[in-house]
Amino acid sequence: MCVAGALGWAGIKPRALLQAMTSTSGSSENALVYLFESIDTVVDGVVLLQVGLGSWELCVGNVVLPDSLATHVR
């Protein structure tokens, strides 16, 4: 649920970025702040997803995942 919320919020945040970029009254620094916030939200969602999948695989059972998402214990 947290992952879906973070990625959903990341889909909403670019609206503020586009408004700041097209606004004639605001500064370009506001657009840069909104850009970094959008990127940060996407990264948060991906990290939550990876931690959740890794915890599930390590504690509960094997999950069939692509190699890029799999957690391997050596």
C-alpha cells in the first residue's frame, strides 16, 4: 500500500512542476525544487518496493522475480 501511495503521489507531483515551469511570475528555482521532489518520491517508492520484496523473500518464502529485483543470499 505504501509503495502504491508513493508511486501514485509521484504521478501527481509533476503537475506542480509543469505549473512552475510555465508560470511567468515564479522563479526557475521553484521548478527545480519540484523536479527534485518528484524524483525523490519515485526513488522512495522504488526503495519501498525493493525492501518489501526482499523482506518477503527472506522471511516468508521464495518469490518468482526477475533477476533485477531478486535478493540472493550467499
